[in-house]
Amino acid sequence: MKLTLISRIYCHLCHDMEVALAPLAAEFGVEIEVLDVDADPALEALYDELVPILLHEGSELCHYFLDTAKVRDYLSKIR
């Protein structure tokens, strides 16, 4: 399974979410794909002000801050 983190290089919230997500990814064996919102005009048009945003198959799990409980519950249900 793969989660997508829409991020930007100079965003401290993005970096914080990526670091906080690592233990959950390891716990559930999930791959994390990090996409730079500024490298893709389509992503920027969709998510510019929402980064960081965590997605699974296009569905938003959380943005700005990692909701650990929500993501853990979600991963437990779809595993």
C-alpha cells in the first residue's frame, strides 16, 4: 500500500509531517511517496495552500498536521 504526501521543499510543516509519518509507515508496512507540489502545476492548482496533505488513492486523510489516530485507524481498517 502507498500513501502520498503532497509537500514542498521549504515547508517546515511538510517536513514535520513526513518525519511523524515514518513510524506509522514502518508499523503498517506502508510506502510513502512524497510529491513536491511546486514541481507539478496540476498539484499546485489543487493543493497549493493545503500542504502538507496526506492522501491515499486520492482521498485526503489529513492536511497541515498529521492526525496520527485517524491515520492509524484508517490503516488498521484497510489492511
